[in-house]
Amino acid sequence: MSTTRPFAADDRGPDAGDGAQQGETGAREPETVRRLQLSGESGIVPRARDFTRQALREWGWLPAASADRRAAAEDVLLVVSELVTNACLHAGGPEELLLRRGDKSLRLEVVDGGDGEPAPRTPHRAGRPGGHGMFIVQRLCLDWGVVRRTDQPGKTVWAELAAPS
């Protein structure tokens, strides 16, 4: 499902969960928002995956204790790869990758300067090369959408995946 809503229906917005949190003991938990600048970089897709993999380790998603947790982490890495690759191929390259960890979901955001509108190719043809990125995102994610910039060209393509149980 593609939407133009800036946040998934159950999301409280960009300030919900931003920054580090303090537990009752005062111990600092891993940051809930991670940001990676990608403008002008080379090897962007592997760099974005490595950055995401490190965040998943720090958040306790990896190493995975079960097959379900491993699949959830692999889905996140695949969606990051697809969103960043789409920005490279169709939007002049990504500017930034944001990871927002919530209690029940992980929101991925890729910011780019392009004016195109990502959409799954329809009808989807599994045997045809290329054009599967947004179809994969649609299949793996709880929700996804696009937020247009109002002050300059560009957009943020976001996707949310369920946190492992």
C-alpha cells in the first residue's frame, strides 16, 4: 500500500520516540533514531546496509535468537537496500537515511532530491528483470508512503516494519 500520509496510521509523528530514552534506573538505552548522511558518498547501498546492521545489533535485533527474529532483521536490511537503490536509480541519489525505532515497529526513511513518485510496477511480473523494489517494500512492510518537501524539490520515502517479538 502506498500512501501520501507522512506517518503510518498508528504513528504519533516524528517526535514520538526521538532521541535517547531514560529507564527507571536512569540507565541510558541505545538511541531510538539513527541518521546517516549519504550525499556525495560512494558505495551507498552497502554503506546504508552496514549502518542499519550496526543499529540492529545495538538495538538487540542481531544476533537473532530465533528464525523469526533473523527474518525480521533480514527484511529490514532488504527494505533499506531497495529504498536506497531506488533513490540511486530514480532520484539522483539519496541524501540521508533515517532509522526510527519504536516499541512495535521500525521506520525507515530515505530522503532524496527527486521529483518522481515511487510505485510498485503493475502488473507485477515476477520473471521480468528489474522493477521489483517497491513491490518488495509493499510486501514486507506494514505501511509505506511518500512525504514531499514543501520548501525545495525532493521527498522522503518511508516504510515501517514490525519489530520482532
